[in-house]
Amino acid sequence: MPKRGLDRLFTYASPEIFAESPQKNQFTCAAKHIMQNTLNKIFSRHALTNVARIAAIAAACVTMSALTLAKPPITPPTEITLNIDSTDTTDSSDSSDTTQSNLVSACVCDLNQDRTVDSADLGTLLGLFGPCQSADPGDFNFDAAIDSSDLGTMLGNFGPCPSGLSWATVLQWNPDPDVVPDAAVRAKIVASGYPWRVLDTGTGIEMLLIPGGTFTMGCSASNSYGCYSDESPNHQVTLSKAFYLGKTEVTQAQWQAKMGSNPSTYKNYSDSPSRPVETVSWNDIAGFNTATGLRLPSEAEWEYACRGGTTTAFHSMPSYPNGTNVDSLLGNIAWYSSNAGSTTHAVAGKAANAFGMYDMSGNVWEWCNDWWGSTYYSTSPSMDPAGPSSGSYRVLRGGGWGYISDPCRSSYRDSVGPDPRGYGVGFRVARTP
Ligand SMILES: [Ca+2]
Ligand SMILES: [Ca+2]
Ligand SMILES: [Ca+2]
């Protein structure tokens, strides 16, 4: 906790503030005296860690609570319906509300719902001090009063709300509008209940949440290139569940750290650790994913994540929020034959798409989990398609540094057997929450 925050906390917790609260009559002069003494001691103990200071203040609050007027014992309910979804505009309950059974782990102390319990929530809580309806926001122990006991609960839960994901560290709960410009998409991410930007703890790979949704999969011709037969027919696909996808292709450094070796052809450059790993077969990646708990995206997940809401040959880029079919604009988002200089490049060097994904087009080709089938689109299920049940080739997507604009189109499909390793082929990882 930064000093400024700590100072604010001391200010909020001062007896003068309590004295102005609606409950001031519940605090005796003796209680104020004890509180003041405790705070003075805390101020004088500079060796205490911030955590210890907060704990000490919480203890003081409990002391205060013990000195308030006795109340009849109340049995807290085991669960409560909270208006915590993004569609709510009022406090009245509705069908979209979420029922939480563990109030602390649900981060009920996060009163402004920004997924972090901090001084902003503390200020709100202190502003609510006084009698209330049991289970009003801020009344964490359901005793029909917002008081120092609730304050102690909040102080004990300071920090980012838990993700509920055993494998992830939360970097950012809510999507950044500069990265995910569509408000409706941001609302869907928040409504998923999962954090937007996380770090896969085991690999250090940064991943972003892609919300479920429906899109048209298949042929998007560019101005210069039409589609191939395996990109048709266009068909509507629904991805029923949100999933995490690597913000970039897996880098050489990330592969090396997990696998202990680096198979990449372009590994002798100063920026090679930040370049995508390549010369990896589909079967090699199966080994990487077994070691990490990660997986490859399905082909449908890949195209949905690549398009980011666009229906054009190439996804969005600065000045072209709806994407473009103009092949000469591809260099804004992709390393390909016209700008790559016949080599890979450090990931995230070009503009990201509307989900915050880099290098979906170009740099290295990306393996998908699916078997490839030339006529699969005519039989693909509309919900969560996973590809043919068997085959000889696995799907590759996105084109690469050595290729023209044609295969960099969002709908272009290629296929290679699971064993060959190509110096233009890498991957990005997905994970089911
Ligand atoms: Ca908060
Ligand atoms: Ca209470
Ligand atoms: Ca790529």
C-alpha cells in the first residue's frame, strides 16, 4: 500500500470521523480514547509493515465494535443475491443477478465493482456508516448496521479480488477501452465474471479473455485475392464459452523456459528471445501443452479471435476500425513478405486487433487444434465446432513473414501434417477458464 493510501486510511479511521457518523452516540468517550491511543501507537511504530499497520487498525476497529451498544445475535444468511453484473443500473434485483455463497471470496468488499478493494471502497464504506437494511452493500455481517466491524472486514480484504482461477495471476480485471474499443465487447468480458488480462502462472504467458459470441466463419476475399474452396460455405458459428488466448505468439524465451531448448531457426538475433518460437511441429506443441496445462485454440476460436468483430479480409487497424479489404494496408498489422525482410520479428510489433491480439496475421503461421478437412465447413456444427474427428493434416492460420497478403486473410486456411516442422510455423496458446 503506498504511503498516500495509508495516510488516507489513517484519516478515515480517525475518531473525529467516527464522531461525525450517524452512530456517534454508540461510541463512548472511553472508546474514543482507546481508539486515539491505538492510533498513536501505530503512528509511532515506524518499523511495522503496512500490512501490520492495517491489521492493527482492524484490531482497533474490533475493539471499538465491542464497545458499541450490544445488539441481539444475528445468524448471517449463507448466500445472498448481489447486483454485480454490468447490465444493472439500479439496486433492484433482476434475473441477471448473481448468487454468491462465499461473500469474502466473491469480493463483496469491492463496493464500486472495479475488482479491487482499495481506498475508494473504504471511502464509500465510511460514507455509509450507520443503521441500514441487513445485507445492504457494506453490511458484510448482515447485522443491519454498517460499522467498525464491517470496516475490519474490508481492511482484511484489501487488494485485487481473487480470480477463482488456480492457474492465473490477475493483471487487470476490467478491459482497457484503449485496447478493447467496443463497449459491448467490454461489457461481455465483464459479464463473464473472469478477469480480462491474466498471466498464466506456469509459463508467464500473458493472456486476454475472449468472450463467447456468434460470428460468420469463412470466406472474406481481399481486393486482390479471392477465396479458396475450403473457406466456403460461410456459416454462422457460436462459441458458447469465454476462453483465454495468448496476446501474442509464444516466444522463444517462453518455450525455452518450459522446454529447456530452443528449436527456432531464427534464434541468433539480439531480439530472438522476443521473437515467436518456430520450427515446432503440432506434436511438439502437444508436449509443450501437456507440460503447461495450456491448449491450442480450435480453428473457430482462432478465426473469431482474429476477426475481433470484423467481416473483412484483414482485421481492424488504426483509422480502419471495421477492418479493410485493401491488401496494401496489411503492413499496419502484419509482418509479411512485403515488409518482413525474410525473417521473423519480435512479437507485438504491429497494431493489435479489437480484442488486443497481436500478429494474428503474419509473423509466424499458427497451429490450431483441429484436423483440417476440405469440405468441413459444409458439415460444421454451429455450436463450438471442433473440426473433423480425424484427418491427416492439422490446420494452420494467419500467414507468415515469407508470404504475400493472400494467406494473411482472416479466413485463409492451410494444412500440414502433425509431424513436419517449418521455420515459418509457430503457435499461440489458449486456455479454458
Ligand atoms: Ca473497488
Ligand atoms: Ca454490519
Ligand atoms: Ca501469426
